[in-house]
Amino acid sequence: MFYRILKNVLLFELVLLTVSFAEETAPLSSSEQSLVTQTQALQPDVPQSSSESALSSSSVVSSSSVSLPKWQTLPEVATPWMKGERLDYELRWGFVTAGYASLEVKPRKDGKTEFLTFATANKTINKFYPVNDTVYTLVRNKGLMTDVFRKSLHEGKFHNKSLIRFDRDGKKAVLSDSVFKDPVKHTVKRSADTSVTIDGMEHSIMSAFYLVRSLPLKVGETSRFSAVSGKKRYELKVIVHGRESIETDLGTFNTIKVEPVLDGDGIFNSSGRIFIWLTDDEKRIPVLMQCEIKLGSIKAKITKIQ
């Protein structure tokens, strides 16, 4: 359980930073305009300015003119990390290093990209509570729309594998989830197959996280976003607090501090607030994540960028 709390610090980064679809007062590029319009389509409760309304209307006309759904007309995301990236983290509680995690971006030649997350405990914890978690996501470079989201969790005696396939034309996300008694012999303890109704623009945890890294963040904004995880479609929001300087073993970074929040029940259970610091540049590298709990705070701090 202790390690699961540690791991949630990193996973909250993946899910809830995705909500940071903030508006930019400066003129937007054509790519940014389309992505902002995509987000606005999922935020009917957020008032739009006159310029935003005009942008949204323009995009709708463009999409309807070619008789294609919005998700097929999104621009290709071109950021530094789309060419390939690996970020390594150390998970700490006070002075104790409890685990490690990494995020990888692997480009393909078919217009799609693979996102991978790995997490494990340190050697001591692994002796009595072995941890080996992997999250895999296949996205289209245009809009970073998820095709497949696959999760494999091995935590102590808990072994779980789940798969979500997004059928945007059919407006559903199909989930297959299994918990195993014996992961080697594939002895199933329980399993479930279900589907979630979607509008077609929803993201998975990973795709939404990487999409927000491609967009500007405006201090003081609170934005909303729809995503699918597990057996439900849910709403996420993020508060952009301000800019701070963060020191790490890799040096000092100028960052933007954000706080992710789940509207209603969510896929993570955390009793404390969570804060994340992203580099204040086009790379938007998450250099620090912090979760406040009753026993103090847990931090995930970057140790390597490549």
C-alpha cells in the first residue's frame, strides 16, 4: 500500500496534467488553434471568449466541409519529445528512496507513437513486496488520439492486466480487465469486459498527459478535460498556480506549478493534495511531483533526461 501511494505521485502526473488546456493571450499557431478547439469541445461548462467562439466555429465548419469527425482532422503534434525521449525518476519519502519510475516516447514510421511508463520499488521493498508495473499506449501523431491503452501491474500478490481499445467511429471505448491468481500460469481470479460510451475526442491517461505538454499554460487558469480509464469516462481539471525555480541533481529549472484535481470519484485514491512542476519551455518536462499525506510528503524527482 505504501508503494502504491508513491506510485500514484507519478501516475497522477500522467493523468491530471493532461487537463492543463490553458488559453494563450498571444496569437496561436494553426496547430495550437486546432488543439485548443479540441479541448473546448469537451468543456461545455466553461465560458468561451468571443475569440474562442469564433475559433471553435471556424473549426467546426472546416470539419463538416470534409465530412470527417473532429478527431480525424486534428493536426500532427510536432514537439521535441515526439522524436524520442526517456525521463527517469526517483520516488522518495523524506530521505528514503522507495522506488523508481520512467517515461518513454518511442516514435514509429506509421504515423503513430508509443508511450511507455515503468515503475518499480527499491531492492529492499522488492524483497517483501515486489513491484513491476508497465503502462503502454499507442497513439496517432495527429492529435495524440489513443488507439490502445494497456496496463500490466504486478504489486506483491496483486497481478492485473487491462486493455482499452478506442473505437471512435463507434463512439465507445472497450475494456478488458483481468486479475490473476498466478500470472505465470495465467490462472484468472476475476475478469470483466465492458464498454464506455464516448464522444470521440476522449484521451487515455498517457495521451492526454503528453498532449498537455505540447500546449501553453496560463497562470491562474483552471481547465477541464474528459478522459477514459477503467470502467468510466470522467472529468479532470488542473489549476495552474504560478512559476517557481526548482533545484534537482540535474540543475535548476524554471517551472510552472500545477495542481491536478479529480471532479468526483476518480481512478486514483489519494488523501492529500498533489503538485507538479513542469519546465517553463517548449519541452514541458515534469521535473518534480509532490503528494502531501498525513505522514509528510512523497516526491518524485527527475534524475535523468535523454
